[in-house]
Amino acid sequence: MPPGKTIDVQFNRRNQAIGKEGRKLASFLGIIARNPELAPLNIDDWRCFDKEEKNKLVDLVRKKFSIPERGVEFVKKSLGKKWKDYKCDLRSMYFTKYKTKHTLLKHRPNHIPRDQWIGLVSYWVSDKGKRRSQANKSNRAKQKMPHTGGSKSIGTLMNEKAKDGIEPTRAEVFILTHKERKDGRPLDAESIKTLDLIQEKLCNGETSNEQDLDSVAWEGDVYSQVLGSERSGYIRGLGLGPTPSLLWGDKFSLGNISMNNNNMSNEMVPKLEQEMKELKERHEEEMNQMKELNQKQVAELTIMRQNQEKMMLELSFMREVMCRFMHTELPTPNFNRSYGQVSDSNGGRERAPRVPH
């Protein structure tokens, strides 16, 4: 691509990147998310990245792609998901293979800086990391009805299947993404049961009258009738990005969820308490690490001081020995003896050679 040129990315009404350019964007976001120099791995949670750090990543993306303001939040969410998925992949590849912290540290991938790898491994082996991993496993075990739509995003699929500008509903999307696999593997029993219910209700015209012609999801639609009402803050069946406030604004009161202040408080209190608990645990863990580091530094300084004192004692001893040696009186040689005589040991029979003048 020529310098200064960017790829124009199309975004749908739900602010999702779609089309061929959307797939290129998704691939580029994956490259950024897997680069430790750009997205450090020793941070516990994507939410812990500050606003400036996320904006820098968006600016980097915008050097190659033309992203409208309404698409910025999608870019951030996509980066966060890909970054989290990459950390999960690393854990699956290394933590399950090397069981101890020592062996994990020895097998650091070359592209990951040492300090980040140490932080990542320390989190994996910590109580908090193990609890979160167990919770994630439990949540994945509860997930049913895996889709068979491949790598194509839901937003792109809905755009491709639109007729006269009208996109399929999320109930129709469920049918499109839960077909028999190309390799012949059958669908799971739960998917088949759900498909039958959705198709039956669509054929019978069972739906709510409170929706626009081009709506893809609403209160009482076939999808929610079969799969239940929404959770606060998330809409199922539409892919990454859409939220109740984006699609329905102030009307959001899905199913049995009431949006009055009392119920909101009841929903938020446990979540806030859990976040406070995690923050406290993280703070305590960091303090313990600092304490261990300080203790290690104190121990090293003590050893250095002991070695220094030992060396000083040895130097002092050597100095004392040298002083004693230098001040010891040695026997004075007899320089008055004549070279013309030799010791009596030869009986006086031989004469010593004279030195010529």
C-alpha cells in the first residue's frame, strides 16, 4: 500500500466492522494483540490498561485503516478479546506442559520479554490465577450449541444475507450458523432441539409486534422466546460489539429484567463487591511480592556486608604478617672473611682461587 494511504473499513448499524476490509482489520488487530511490545502480557486484565494505552493502539491501527469514531469502541473490544484469547492460548501451550514455576520460567518463548514472562507465570501459579482459570473452565463447560459458521464474523454474515437492505434476525442467524458441518460431523442434541423450536416459531409467526421492520433483535423475539431473556449489558446472537443501550436505548427492559434503580443496585452490588475483593487480593499479592523482594535484597546486602568484613579481616591479618616479617632481624653476613681461605672442612688442603685484580 502506498505511504499515507489507508484501507477504508465499512461498519454496519451496530458499529461492527464488516466485509473483506473488516476481515483484514481483524487479522491486523490479532497481530497487535499478540505483540508483547505493544500489548504487554503481564497485565492481569484488559480493563487494567489505561485509556491512553488503548488510544495509542487505536492510533497505530488508524495508520493503516480508516476507522470512524463510531468504530473505535469495536476496535478496542476486538483488541481486548484477541489479547485475552492469546494469553489463554499461551497458558494452554505451556502451563499444561510444564507444571512447576521453575520449568515454566526456563521455557520462555523467545519473543516474550523476560519480565513479562515472569509476571505471566507468576499469575498462572498464584491462587488468584488458579481460581480464575477454574471459573473460566466452568463457564466454558456450560457453553452449549457451538456454531458452525466458521471464522466469518456474525456482522459480515448478516450483511451478506441481507435482502433489499433488510438483515436477517438473530433467530435466522442462529439457523444459518448451526448447519451440518462440512466434514459430516452431526450437530449436538441441544442445537438440534433449539433449531426445531426456532423454526417452528418462525413458521407460526410467533413474535412480538413491538419492533421495526429492519430490527434484528428485540424484546419477545423468537430468539429470546427459545433461549431466554438477555443478561444486562450484553446481547446474544449478534457477535462482538452490540449492547442493549446501543440497540434499544432507554427502552431496554428485556424479559424479566427491570431497569429501575432498586434492581440495578441489586445487580451491581455483588459485582462491585467481587471487583473490590479481586482488587484487594491483587494489592495483597503485590505487597507480598514486594515484601519478598525486600527480604531477598536485605539478605543479599547482609551477605555482602559479611563478605566485606571477612575480607577486611583477612587484609588486616596479611598486613600484620607482613609487618612482622619486615621487622624480623635476619643474621648479618660476615663480609670480612678472606676469599683466600676456605673452611676447615677441607682440612686446609686446597686453596681458594684468588680473584684477579
